[in-house]
Amino acid sequence: MVTIESIIIGIIFIIIQLYALPIVERSPIGQRKLLSLSGGVAIAYVFVYILPTLHEEQDKLGGSFALDTELYFLGLIGLLIYFAVYAFAETKTAARLKANTIYFVQISFFMVYSFIVTYIVFSSDVQRVESLFYGLAISLHFIGLSYHLGKESERLHKRAGRYMLAGATLIGAFAGIFGPSSGLFVDSIIAFSSGAMIFNVISKEIPFEKNAHLPTFLISSLVYSIMLLVLKGFFNW
């Protein structure tokens, strides 16, 4: 069922994928603070929502395959794949390839990532405050992710990459609305995206050195975590 919350979140996701660079660069609170805010909320989202969700989904399987760790293994695979994507760009092999080729290899993997994350958001049985609250976290995550991808190859990103990410996000939204909302397939992509998100947040969104505004990062992470814990307890999410 398509809700007004879903429509709003979908539009915001697509706008962010298209305009992450100017959103960050023209932010009224400043580039460093916005990226630190994005990183703070994202890391809180991973540890207070994503990891508990992964544990809950693994419990639902009940060890049906044998090990009680199958989804955690898929999470590890997600982390390793996206680490490999970043690491490949720094290898001697990559140095011999054209910059365009490296960029489109990276953007292809992040189209898949954007599709999966959006699918999960739209297939989840969440509404109203919950959907908007989780939508906020993913929106900020997409801002940080798209911005860093865009800054690495700004010309290519503006010409093609941002439209590819936006298209993958749109397809993910429609697939999430009309596709299955539970079952092994959904559990598997939640696990895979969890590992990928953990790597992407830690490697790209936790601000370091000149890009960091430490008070914003710490405050946003703690405030979002506390709000999420309170709302989960109050609404029994």
C-alpha cells in the first residue's frame, strides 16, 4: 500500500541522489557540519537499528539452516564486497584503467546498494512517525554517500552518475512497494545491505580531519540514538 509518507520519502531520496553535491556545498549550516550530522545519524542508525534488526531477522530463521549465523555471514559478504570496490580503485590495475571505467564500476555497485536500501525502506511495514524517522536517517546517509561519490569524479557524476543513482532509487521504491515484504529474500538483502552500510558509514561518513565538526558528529549521534530508543519503547517498534 502506497502511503503519503512513502511518496514523500521517495521524492526526497531521488532529490538527494540528484543534488547531493549542491545540497552539501550550499548548506546553511556549512559543509563540515552537514557531513558530520550525516555521519553521526548514520552511525547511530547502524548500531541502534540496523544491527538489532539483523539480530531479530536471524532469530526468526531459528537456525533453520544449521548455524544461527547465516545472515551475519551475508552481512560480512556485503561489507567485503564494498571494501573490495573501494580497494580496487586504489590498485595498480585500476591505475592502468581510464578514470571513467573506475567511476562506472563504482557507481554500478552503488546503484545496486541504493536499490537494495530503498527496497528495504519501502517494503518495510512502517508508517507515519516510524517511516519518517527512518527515512530521515537514510536521507542523510544518501547525502553523505552521494556527495563523496560525486566529489571523486564530479564531471562524470553530474553528467551521468547522479541520474543512475536516482534511477536505481526509483526502481527500488517501486520494487519495495509491489515486491515481497518478508521471507528469506528480504532477510538476505537486509543482511547484505547491513554489512555494506556498516562499511560505507565507517569508511566514508565518519568525518576525519578537515571534514570533521566533532561536536556536531557526537551530538547528532547521541541525540538520534536516544530519540530512536525512546520512540521504539513508546511505540513498540
